[in-house]
Amino acid sequence: MSELDTRIAAQIAREVAARPEQVRAAVELLDGGATVPFIARYRKEVTGGLDDTQLRLLADRLTYLRELEARRAAIVKSIDEQGKLTPDLTASIMGAATKAELEDLYLPFKPKRRTKAEIAREKGLGPLAQAILDNHNADPALLAEAYITEAVPTTKDALDGARDIVIEGLAENAALLGQLRAHMRDKAMLVSKVAKGKEEAGAKFADYFDHAERWNKVAGHRALAMMRGRDEEFLSLDIEVDADSVDPVKPVERLVINALTAQGNGAGDKWLRDVASWAWRTKLKVTLSIDLMVELRERAEEEAINVFARNLKDLLLAAPAGAKTTMGI
């Protein structure tokens, strides 16, 4: 077993409450083509008595962690080839515990299509964005006057370009994305509305025509029902964050403002707060809402599979003749 597999086995052992040698034995059997039911029933002496539940979690985590490590290696290689790999970045990448954290760290280095921010940089507006970030007391409009050119005819054009650059920086800020994702998992609401004119045709989804509940409390069967209604175009689904907050600046937007350290009263602070609000509404919320929808579907499908498995187990173990005394010969 390689050093990587040994490390993965040690991590899984902690998660499934087993000894590392038990996990290593199970991994060798799985790699050899054995299935979880076969190992649970016929190889207890090899795995030290790991049960079906432990083995299924072990198999799932083994697949996930191997994919995580493969992606980690690919990301390190890609950034290194760009000549941008630093010791601090390497440490952050090696310390990432989930695929989402890895992808957040890779965002600034991922090859991408030509963006609005890239176009703004090509027009020479990168220094303007940096000047606003560096001096919150300066008036962004006055700073922008120095960047008016044939390609940037007005101060508004200059400030729009600077805004695009700042927004891209926020969208690639791994620490901010982690904070926003955690906040949304805790505070987000899943909101379902009936599609216009579909009340009669979508009557079977009537319970979700005007429905809202905490994202982290949605039962799997309800989540799948709402997603089915959306897929059949009877419902619209949205993620709302801090809907119950009376603060004019929502807590989630405050996180973005804090990332820009724009809490002051300078002209630059006010401009950056507007940019933070715009970034949240047009970029960050959209991206993270998609992530939460994917996560919700995975959670709901796993719950549905577990319910089906329990019901099937009860059915298979039920007395075939019912509550009748039988005797075998």
C-alpha cells in the first residue's frame, strides 16, 4: 500500500471508528474486486468484524478521498507549470479537506475565457482598481479621470472596468467563498413558487406553490419533489439568504464588505460597498446557490437511498407466510 493510501486509510479509520489495519484490509479487498456485501458477510475475519454500514461509508470515502488527492495533484501541477506556486499556496492546497475548498483555491489560476475583468485590465484599468483598494479616502471618480483614453472615454467606463476587476477578485477569494458558503448553509431558505399559468397543470405540486423552509432542514423527499416540479417547469426554485434580516445591509453582504475592509466613511469605502453589493447579487449568490442546489440534491438522493434500503431490508427479512407457525423438514 502506497504512502498516500496509508494516509487515506488512517483518515477513514477515524471517520468509521475502526483501526487503520482494519481499513487497510478492507481497501485491499475492495481493490481486488470484492463488493461491500461480500466483504461484510464472508470476510469478517479479514476486516476484524467491520459491519455493512462501516464498509459502505468506507467505500464511499475511499472513492471521494482518492478523487480529492488526484485533483489536488493536478491542481498543484497546473499552478506549478504557470510558475505561480508558492510555499503558502502549496500549504493551503495540501490542507484543503474538500473538493470545494480545492476548487476555491484553484479559481484564480484556472484557465478561463476572456472575462470583463481581463478586458478592463487590457484597457489599463488594473492600477485604478488597485488605487481604489489602497486608498479608501480618495474619490474613485477623481482617480478615474487619470485613466480616460480613447478605449475608456468616460469616468463611468473607467469605474465600471475597475468594478469588474474587483468583483473578479472577490469571486476568486477562497477565504470569502468559504465564509459565504458556511453562512448560506446555516441561514439560506429554499423558496418554491408556482410557475405563472401552471397552477392547474401542476396541481400535484400544490403543496409547493408558495413554500419556503430552511435549506439545512429540508427533508429529502420534499427536496426531490420540488426539484421534480422545477424540472417539469411547474415550479421555480430559488435560494434566499437573510430574508428575515431587517438590516439594510444584509449579513451576507457584510461578509463581502469585510473582505474589502470597506467599513469606513471614505468615498472609496462607499464605492466599494456598492461593488460588494453588486458582486453578491450578480456573481457570488448565483454561483454559490448552484453549489447549494447540487449539495441538496446529493443529500436528498442519499437519504432516499437509505430509506429504500431500510424498507427493502424489512421486506426481505419479513416472514414469508406472515404470522403463521411453520416447520421445515
